[in-house]
Amino acid sequence: MTQTNFWLTRRAARDLRDIYNHSLKQWGEKTARGYIEKLYAALDALKEVDDRARQHEKRALPFKIVASEKHFIVYEMTEGMPVVLTLLHQRRDIETILRDLTPDFLAEVAALRRRI
């Protein structure tokens, strides 16, 4: 069993699936797989490059955000492990989306913290 360096919320897992499916339809399997692999590499590195999140931190408060490819990865550090909340395309209205989703994200992170 492979150990990951991050946790995905249900929404983040759905986002990754949707990104893959969109890429598959637009550009084919090879490109879709390569793009997803790059996103997973960025997810895997979140723990080590957490200070990069400060670059966009005002856009995502109270969460952290880091750019990867054409997406932003929104996450929260919990017990030293990144919890990936969502992945959003950079052309979307990040601030409005996060404002609307913040209560759900906070509840999910709190539930995760109670389990660990």
C-alpha cells in the first residue's frame, strides 16, 4: 500500500476526476494522464513547499492556496499533513467560490481533526 503525503476531501477527489475527464475529452488520454500526474506531484509536494502558499494567501483565507499547472490547490494543514479541499481552475472566481464554500470546508476539516 502506498502512503500519500496528503489527504483529499470528497470534493477534491471529485475535482480531480472532473479535471481528468475534461482533459480526456479535450486532449486525449496521454495528455489527460500527464496533466493529472503533474497535479498529483504538486499535491504530494504540498507538505514540503507549504511556504509557497503565502504567495496567494489573501485570496484563500482562512485556507492556503498554491498554483499548479492551470489550477489552484486549496488546502489546510492538519496535524502536519495537507488536507486538499478543492482544486479550482485559475480562470474561476476563486475568492467568491471559497467564500461560499468556507463553512463546508471548515466543518470537514473539523470532522477530520476529531478522527485523528
